[in-house]
Amino acid sequence: IQLLNTIDRVSLKQLAINLRWHKIQDLPYPPDHIVQEHQIQEIIEYCYNDVDILEKAFEHYSNIINERIKFSKIIGIDVNNKNDTDIAKTVLAVNYEKETGIPFEIFNKQRTFYDKVYLEKCVSQKIKFNTRKYNKIFDKVKSMVIDPNKDESSTKRKKQFDLTFYSKYLSHTLGLGGIHSNNPSEILEDDGENEYWDLDVTSYYPRVMINDELKPAHLDDRFLDIYDRNVVSKRVWAKKNKETVLANFLKITANGTFGLTNSKFCWMYDPYVTYSTTVNGQLYLMMLIEALEYYSRCIVVYSNTDGLTVKVPKGEKARFNSICNHWMKATGFDLEFNRYDRMIIQDVNNYLMFTHEIVDGKHYKNKGSYSWKKPITKGYEYPIVPKAVFEYFDKGTPIVDTIIDCKDIYEFIIAERTNPKKFHVTLETADGERNTLQKNNRWIITKGQPGEGKLRKQSTENFEITEMQKGRLVTVLNDIHSPLVENYKLDYDYYINQAQALINLKP
């Protein structure tokens, strides 16, 4: 099944680390190695380990696989062996072919290409600003020209569209992907004088496409109607009626469809649609920011892609609601409202927020450094630290208590996959022994553990050596025989300091 095909996303070994598998072993010999007889058993054991990891991954994904089977039956389209992107492609293709009568073989070859995208042509007529400050930013946006064929993935290259503007409290950055605020590190709390309200636009980018009639130029005029009826509106209905499986997969399809307008490998490719969607999405939120801060004493304290968080002073709630309702009526979007009691913000991508009411079974939202439960395709780094921080803010539990009381060594592990073409990783022990390590490694910070040492990586280009855990000794745990903390001499000070840094809002 493609769900388990982690190529281009994460290796099987990285998957194993996140699944807390006991043995992390890279291929013991190069692929072109001529195997000797005495090495056969080692390779057999390596293969068995990989098969066991894959079985564990299949078990982990069993609920999702079952949901794919159920979704396939509901919509009458087989998506059992498709990843999320292919689900969006397939669902739209089947419905588009069925309702237009155009064979897939025809429209699958179509694309719309441009050398330049003029943002002035992308902007919706519904976007209007009332103040000179915001109109000045608006004029800058409209004056920009984008080359859709330019690679924007490199962080070293200057972005084609990168503008910053200031609202009353903080600055926001506009980019080709979306808007985000540049937050100071701070803790915001409902103090009786101010409430904090989170505003999320329902199915934002898909709804921008539909409301602004943004469709790939080469496709039939019925495309948006097909997209809306079969995906976007149907997903909203499914969510309201608690048809969870249908709602979840239609959300994947809705968001995936927008993303595919920027993929040259897809029949929906048209960069004008992509940039019109993202640029208008940001400008619509700018309209809301301007209105909230110009016509009331409300202050926007956070923005990110499809929503805002607003500080609403006592006595301003009615005006706040009125402005939001007027914005929804003027733009055609729907807002979902959630109230926060407390917001611990390191920056826009690292935060812990406590909701006023239970939302999706939880009373909190966390992201980045403050999250301990991440997808198994993401990195792995000492879950005990964000857990200790959460317990501190949620219940007032001292971080020392949470960390010392934890008995599971997997909670303390740090892991990294190092590119062997760029670096060689070694562990240098106290007696001077230097051991070359594999590319996938995991370790704990220890003090007095037998076999511990300094973890270093050396550049293959300039031979520069970097200490991976500066000032600390580590014990490599690629093969765990016991998960009990009592079998290891952990350097608890390190983990306590990491948790304290998050409490102090330090990166």
C-alpha cells in the first residue's frame, strides 16, 4: 500500500525510531558489496528486522487503512492503495470525467503554463481596504510579478514574494504560501479584562478557489461546481453530521486539490490558480485585521495561513462579533470561533494554547517544540520535555517531578538521520576510542554510563568537526535491550534545563 511507501518522505529506519522499535540498524554493507559466507547470517538478521519493522508500521496504520477501505466504499472509488495526494487526484478525476464526459486520457495530458504571473490579475474585486497604510501594502502586492518556474524551495534564495506589514501589536509576513505573524515570545492569559478568540476560516483555500471562481484555465467551466458539490461542501456537511471518515478524507481531497494546481505532474496545474488563491487568502485576512483594529479596540496577536487570534477587551465582544459577521458577509467565508484561556507562544510555529472549552476531545493545542505526539514521519526528540512543560502549565506540576518520575527510556531519546555523503558520525569515548556510527542514530544524555562519549560529525567537504550535543556525554541506543530508565545513568539536569528553556520561551 502506498501509505507505507515512505520513499521521498521518511526512511524505514526513521519510521522505526518513531515507532520506538528496539533495534535501529542500517544496511551493514554497501549495496554493491560482495557478500562473504560469514556475513550471510548478519544480513539475514538485518532483513528480518526490517520485515518486523514493516509489520509494526502496518499495525500502527491499521486504523487508517481500515478508514481508507471504508471511505472507498462510501464514495464508490477505490483509494485503498493511494497516498493522500493521489486520493485528491483520483476523487476529482473520477467525478470530473463522469460529469463532463471528457475521457481521463484527454484531460490528464492538459496543463496551463506561464512564464510570468502578474499578481494584479490575481486579486479579487471583493478585496478593499479603508486605510492609507493597508492600501499602500495592497498596491505593493498588486505591483509584483512572479516567475512560477523559479525554485522557491531553497532557504538561501531570496523569495520573490516576501512582504512585511505591521498591525497594532505585531508584524505579519506575506509570502507565496500564506500569511504568518512574527510573534514575540510571551504568555497571554484571559485576565478578566481581555478574552482571546481564535478565528479559523472553514476550508479556507478550497473556499477561496470556489468563491473567487478560480479554476485551471484548460478545464471545463463545470470544474468548480464538481469540486464544490463532491468535495468541499460535502466535507462541511459530513463534519457537521459527524461522518468522521468521510469528513477526514474529503478534507484531504479538498486541500490536496488546491496543492495540485501547483504541480506540473498533475492535470490541474495552473499557477495563476495557486497564486490567486494564496494571495487573495492573505489579503482577505488583512481586511479582517484592518477592520478589527480600526473599528474596535481589538488587537490581533497571531496570524497563520487560515486564521487569526484576537485579543478582545472587556466591552468589545459585541463589536468584535459584528465586525466578524460583516467580514463573512462581504467575503462569503465562514469563521469558526474558539476561545483561549492561555497562550504560551515561543513563535508562530512553537506554542502551547489552552482552550476555554474542549475541542476535538482536548483542552489544548500544541505545536513544534511544545508537542510530544508527532506523526511518525517526523523527527524524534525527547518527548518527556514537552510533556513536563505541559504538566507545569496545566496542573502546576514541577518539571523535575515529571521528568524524574518517568520510567520509560524512550521518552528521553534524541534521534537524527545524518546524510553520509555530507557527514561521518563518530562516538569518542573517555578512553579515546573512536567508533564510526551509522547514518540513523538515537541516543540519550548520560553521566557515568559505561560506553558513553562525545557525539561528533565531521564534514566530508571541509573536514570540520561539530559536537552534536555540545558539552554533554551521550550513550548511543541503537539497540535497546531494556526500556527501563533504572538501567541507565541519565543526566537529568540536561532534560530539566531543556524543559525550563521552553517555560522561559527560549528556543
